[in-house]
Amino acid sequence: MQKLAVKGFIAFLGLFVGCVQANDDLSWHGFIAQGITQSQHSAYITDDNAFTFESTEVGINAIYTFNSNVSVAGQLVYLDGGNRYRQGSRVDYLFLDWRVAQYFDWQMNLHLGRYKNRHWLYSATQDVPHTRPSIILPQSVYYDGNRDMALSSDGIALQSTKVGDSGSWEVRWSLGRSPLAREETEKFLSPLAQGRVKQDIVHQFSTYWQPNFSQWQIGFSLLQSDFTYKPAEQDILLNGNSTIERLTLAVRYDSENWEFSSELLRDRLRYRGDFTQGVTLDIDKTGEGGYAQFRYFLTDAITGLMRIDSYDVDRKDRDGRLLDLNPLGPIPRYYGYMDTATLGLSWDFAQQMRVSAELSRTRGAGRLATVLFPSSLIQADPFWNTWSVQFMYWF
């Protein structure tokens, strides 16, 4: 089945390329990335410490321009990331881009459809392998389990840019929701859940400022998202709803030879659910985390990376002691936090071709899965490793 899906996707790409080559109003790009990877002493990517080639990304994106103010943009991808996220093809985004206002130093665009979220530092580049800084992004902010939901939403978005005496400003606002697959319900709740989780709405706002004649950029983003659970006829969960509120602070410095970036976040989760065994959960907890990342451009073709990434599920229980008292069953304490150190190196060995390698050492497992249901935990030891090598080609 996997081979058929890949062959079908490649056939679609060939048909698409053949249809649009002569169209001057359409610009398009694509990418193919294939790697080998392993997660040791955890099931983050692979089971049983196995090597895997489940590090595949194939995609094509395009923009069709109707006139100087209106265009349509979209991207279709096929992904296979092991246990990290759902395997298969999906439409990452497909939206109408309408430039509703433009003056000498100010512009505003309206996006309608499955718009692309652009509220974090790497939101706009996380979906294309050669434009993100590493094979695997820092999990404190760019949690793999939320990949599709964080990347895009169905609804409306506004994006405004202004250049003034104090510098350049970017302001973004969006309102929508994302469809969730069955696999995501099992990941968020439990493999025993028979119903479906639905995202009712996600509301986001962000702003970034870069002073004139400065390499620094600073900003923040806000998010609120509501979820409900629709149970099956026979289900362990009768009903449930949750709200997530997130504040993210960001800073980035771009120099000629190096780049520094960091994002800090605070997540508040409010959850209430009723279960068939008579258990009622009423949870209100706040998680905190973030990363600091340094990239050095050794040459025009070689880039090194160092990163420290950390996340605590509950800021009032950073060592996870309260997980022993979980009403649905005790959970190992090290699922209350996750700290990761990463080293990476990438080499553009030919035009539009790259090979990247990275190695990570992780303490804890708090970002692998939800920590409400013991049955949903992804297996991991208190300390575990991940390494990946990926070849990329883009056109």
C-alpha cells in the first residue's frame, strides 16, 4: 500500500508538471527528500530500535497569478515520518491571496481557504525540507504530533507589513479550524478512544519588529484553540472538551556568518472529560518550554547547527512527581519533561541538492504524546537518542 501511494503521488507530479510548463501565469516548485533514521531506546520514530527509511518528503507547491492583486497558492505533499505523524498525502494549504491594500510603506493581504499559519519563526518554512534549519525541528514549539494542525487551518487570515522610521513591522491575524484524522484522535487521547476529536476553532495573532539597520528581529504570538470529543456508541470517553492557550516570545539575529534564534512558550491546557468507569477529569495546567539555536555558516555550502530544547508539561510539577497520582493510572515521572541537545551539519554538495545529518540526546519524554491517558504514551526510556541523515533535491 505504501509503495502504491508513493507511485501514485509521483505520477501525479509528472502529470502536473506536464500540464503547466507552458503557463506563464503559474509558477511552481517541488522537492524530494529521502533519509535514514533511528530513535534508540524510544518509539519516537521507530519501534524496537530499528533503522528505517521512513524519512520521506515529496511535494509540489504552486502559485497561479490572476492579476497584480489576486493569486492562488497551494501545496500537495506525501510524508512518511515513522511514528512522528500520519503517513500519506495531504493538501498542506490551498488559499486565495488577495492584496486588499497597498501604499508606499504599507501592505495588507487577505488569505481565504486552507491558509498557511505564519505566526512562529519557522511556521512558513517548516513544511519544506531544505528551507527549515534542521531535519527535525525543536519539539517544544514545533511538536511533530501537531504538524498538520499547526501548519495550516481552514478559514481566514490577514497579513500586514509596514516599513517606517522605527523599522519594519509584520502583523498577522487568523481564524479557522483544522480537520483531524482518526490517527490524530488516538495520538491526542488514547488508542482505546473510539470517537473523534474535533477542533472547533483556532484564533491566532502575532507581530514581529525589526529595527532599521539592525539584524535583530523580535516578536510574540498568541493562540487560543477549542476542541470537543464526539464519542462512539460504545466508548471509554463519554464526552470531553479542552482549550489550549499559548503565548510565544521570539527573537532572531541574522549575521553574515551565523544565525541565532530562540522561542519561548507558555501553554495553558484546560480539559474536562467524563468516562464510562465513573471518572471525571477537570484539569487546568500550564506547560513551559523553548529552545536556543545557533547556526554557523562554515562556507557557502556547509552549515553547522547546535541547539538546546526544553519543555515541562506542568510548570508546577517540573519533575513529574504528580504523574504518580494520575486518576487514570500512574505515569512515569519522566513523561513530565523533555530536554534535548542537538548537533547537525548540512552540505549543499551540488546545485539544488543537499545532505543533512543530525544527532540528538534526549532526557525525558514529555513531548512525545499527551500525558493524560497511560494507554496513549509512546514508549521511551528516561534517556534516549535520535539520529537522521537525509538527502534533498529541490527544483
